[in-house]
Amino acid sequence: MVIRRVVFKIAFAMGLVGASFSFSQTPQTAKYPQVVAQINGEQITGAELENVLKMMGPSPIQVPANTKRQMERDALAMLIDDMLMQQFIRQSTTAVPEEVVTQKVTDFSNDLRKQGKSLQDFCKETMQTEAQLKRTFRLKLQWANFAASKITEEQVQNYYIQNKDFFDNNTINVSLIIMRTPPGTSAGERAKLKDTMGQVKAVIASGKMDFATAAKTYSQDPSGPQGGNLGFIPRKFALEEPLAVAAFRLTPGQMSDVLETEMGIHLIRVNDRKQGQPSDFKKVKEDVREFCSEEFFQETLARQRKAARIQVLLP
């Protein structure tokens, strides 16, 4: 659950969105269907899905079939998110002058040389062409300009106030149980999962099963085998926002209500809390602005998901 959000966020922040998950130069695979999803009429191919899984790296151990299937679903969800934001940026933002894009690529190439790498090396590692990389920077610049035009000084200050736990570096140790709801899950199926999670919570509350055992038994998150424990996490970006809001309202030892997000049905327990150091808005203002932009990105993506015509064709 955490992996999908963090990987996508990092991919965009590093300038990879819109390119490093585009593998048009890769031959079609027979491992997956030729088309594994259609997003507003645009196709995601089985070859693209297989290459994203390769980029994630092989598992050091043999994983169960259901875990492998979930990894495939997570990778496909990343590709879907990537395509949705490509579509939004192309349709809703202002084009960037070609010379600005070229300069950005040149600066990136110079930074790579300082690390002993070439632009060609980077493209080979990320399985993309230089043309795709250039398109990535174009999209990223378009998004940055769009976000800057929408985010006001007042919004930046309000964001700081609302997320002071994050900027003060307050953290919580949290455990999670998730029952996943992949794209295409019906309202009836969601209702059944919510009912099941409610029963799990009741069993834990009665003392018949502890949270860790329940996570090992029911959770579909990678943390399940470790009893659902995610360790100490910050207020932002480690969990989906509704989960983080709920978690930071809990006291150590307290369990949340059954929570529902696009990703699934969740139950959270806070185990411990650590206080950081009070922050100074004036000193962290530019960092706040950057995080505010990231939040705006996630909100935009969520709106695109809701409005999109998404057809998942993965068996």
C-alpha cells in the first residue's frame, strides 16, 4: 500500500513521470495480454507492465502467487496514475518553450557527468530513449508552472499550520491491516470487505487476537508478515492522507475505526509516538511550498482517477 504511492511520488519528483514508465521500444511480451489497461482510450501494454516490474527488481525470495499478483496490480496502478497525469498535463497546462526544455536536459546531463555517468547511461538504466526523457522534462516543467500559478501564499501558510506535526518532525509507530480493493472492485465487494474488517476489529478489541496476529492473517500489505508494523513514520507521505490524518489523532495503544480509501479497507493501530523539535515557518517556507505542491499533485491525480474511464484487462 505504501509502495505504490511513494514510488510514484519519487518518480515524479525525480523527473521520471511520463517517460521512464514508457517502453515503446521494448518488444511485446507474451507473459501478459497485449493490452492490460485502457485509460480514457489510451492503452497500457503488457510489455510496459513487465518492464515496470523488472525496474522494481527481483524478489530475494520466492513469493507466493497471491503476493506476485498483488505486485502486478500495484505496478499497473502506477502505470495508470502515470498515464492519467500525462493526459492532464497535456490537456490542461501551458506549453513550455523548447529552449527551456533543452536547457533542462543539458543541466541534467552535466549533473550526470559529475557522477561519472552519461545521459545515454541514464536512459539505458531507466529503459527509455533520450526523446522520452526530454518529454519527461517538458511535462515536469509544465506541471511546475501550473502548480505555481495555483498555489497562493495563504495556502502555503495554511498548509504549514495543518501539517505542523510533519514540519516539527513528530512521528508515530504504526501498524496496519489492509484488505485491498483494486480498480474494478464493485460497491458490493467493498461493503463485504468493510464488514469483514469490522469483524476483525471486534475480535482484536475483545482480546481474542492481537493486532499483529490479525495483520499476519488478514493484511494484504507487504508489512503483514511482520505483524503490520510500519515502524516510525512522519505525518506526510508514508500513508495515504486520510490514513495519516486518522493515525495522528490516535494515542499509543489506540485503534482506528475501519477506514476506506481508493486502495482498500484499512485498520490502524498506533503503538508509540515521538516528539520532534518545533519548526520556524520563515525558515522552512520554501520546503512547505514544495510539499504543498506535492499535495496539490496528489489531489489532482485523485480527481483524474475519479473522472477517468479506466478499464483493467489484467486477468
